[in-house]
Amino acid sequence: MTPAANTVYLDCFSGISGDMLLGGLLDCGLPEEALQNELAKLGLEPYRLAITRETRQSIAAISVQVCSETDQQFRNLATISELLERSSLDPSISTRALAVFERLARAEAKVHGKSIAEIHFHEVGALDTIIDIVGVVAGFHLLGISSVHCSPLPLGRGFVDCAHGTLPLPAPAVCELLENIPVTGIDTDRELVTPTGAALVAELVDQFGPMPPMTVLKTGYGAGDAPGTKGRPNLLRLITGRTEKVAEAQEVEVIETSLDDWNPEGFPFLCAKLLAAHALDVNLAPIQMKKGRPGFRLTVIGRTVDAPSLKELIFDETSAIGVRFRTEQRMTLAREIVSVETRWGPVQAKKVVAPSGVKIYPEYESCKDTATRHDVTLDQVYREVLIKSGDTG
């Protein structure tokens, strides 16, 4: 039996919207009947989902449109919260969908200078927004997707007409929603990322960057409203696959800067702050700078999602006026902190599973505290930990 997908990569070469994402999920195998059953649990006013297969520049895709013959009910966040609470949706779906709506409401409220309670979801129609957001969250749930990755988002320029008048592109709410998310400018006057698409990405995506290591199982395409431009079909590509929790497949961002006018006494403080901000590793190495000046190379390793805050810390806490960064793959071994019982009481050590077997590495801080409390040498504590753990080196 083919294993089920647990990971999806959103390849946003033409941007993203709620209906494109919903169409891509259906093209990746989300059963239409199952989606309709989930949406029916909301108890919305009568509507019809127009789900059609279209071809955009020779690529087959699924288009999803919401059709309603009744007047739109423009709901605010409190009304939508009540709607989700009254529904019979799985709590994990309703909770996550509400989080998307809250992001969208906060962004719109900030842009228009209003309170969240005053914001109504009318930019793309209340019904469209609810179905897109709840449908996408339910789709991920039904397909068993637990990890969502996304490419940097392309942003167009120009203007768009909406209920508030003519707004510049990217739409102001989109700019708010994509804070700390990687984007790239595209020379087009089309709206590539909608507020609903931006809210879904901001809430649901775990990591941004290239496609993660995985076994590809299915690829689907969701079609946008417009046909697109020559060389850029208006499609969103979803690549679903299977990833296993293995130690050797990890993608990290390596951040470096060279410093020749910074006092290295501040390194322990900087190191502690970087680690508290989820850096995976930090090191400082002496180097020879231009004109023969001695300096230091600061290297920080972290997850892509944490990289923006790590770079800000480097700028705030050092004299750096620029940093270099790159994405790399790394291999790590399975490890855990264990407690080893010694004659002086428990001492912490790191248990590492290597290809040749299990290894024990005494933890310096724990060994130092033990040596200080019992007035013995650090080497004695190290040796005791190794002997008691059965690792004689």
C-alpha cells in the first residue's frame, strides 16, 4: 500500500489565493464529497460550489467558484467565531480556521484604522472568504497534511479596485499579513497574492524556502480567476509527499558576518540571546581582516523561519552593518539528555545514537556544578559519568 502524504509544498510561481489553494487540494485527491460534507457543517446560506477542470497554457487545473443567488451577509469576526463554534466541525478545524480569520481581521483593522470588531469580511465576499478558509483548513485535515512548506511569494504592482476604493498593490492588508515572510517583486500589474491567500499562508505554513526533502506522491494545480499572462499561467502548484522523521534530512540557514571593531567580551551575552531566539548553533572564530587588522567571524545556524529574528539580533548586539546567509543541508544524530547516577549524585549527559552504536558525552555545565559542590576535579566527574554509563571511551 502506498503511504499517505503528510507534507505539502506550495509552489506559488503565480501567487496564491483561497480558491486557488482549494482547487489545488481537490486536484491532489481531496474528495469533493468530503469537502462538501465538511462545509455543510457550517450551516451557511444556500450556495453552490462550481468545481470545473480547466486548462491554462496546456496545464490542467481545477477551478473553484462560489455561486450564490442570495445577498451576501457581511460578517465580522465575532459573528464568524459564533458560526464556527455552533458548527459540528472537528475542533481542530474550527480552531485553526478561526486563527486565520483573526490574522485577517487584525491586518484589515490596522490598515483601515479601525477596531477588529468593526472589520467586516467583504473584500472578496463573506461567503467566499468563509468557504475558502474553512475549506482549505478542512482539506489539509482530511488529507492528513501535518507539515506545510511554501516558496517565497511573488508580489505584483499597480492598483486594485475594492470596496474601499482603489488600493495599491500589493494590497495594504497583504503587506501586513506577510510580515517576516520571504517575498519577491514581479514586473506585473496583477494582484498575485490576495488577503485571504496571505492569511492562509501566514497561519498554516511551517517553513518557507525550496521544496523540502520528501517522497513526492501527487501534484495538483489550482486555477485563479484570470487566465494569467504569457509565460506565467495563473496557477498554484501543490506537491504532496511523504517525509519521515529522520535525523539526516534538515535544512538550515547559515548566517555569517565579519567583525573588526567589536568587543568580543559581549559574545557570551550575544550567544545566550541567539540561542534563546532558537538558534541551533553559534560560534565565533578569529580571522585576519583586510589591512592586517585582527577580527572575528560570527556564524549562526538556525531554521529558515527563525532567520529574520536572528539577523535582527546580530545587528542590534554587534557592530555588524551587513550579514551573509545561505541555505544548507545538515546531518544530525538522534540524541537526548540523560541523567547518570554517580557517587556525587545525578549528573547530566548527552546520549547520542551513532552508526557504530550509542555514545555518552558528559554535559559540561552539570559536571562543573558537581565538581564545584564536592570539591573534586572536573576530570574525575567526567570519568565517573563515562564509567557509570558504561561508555569507557
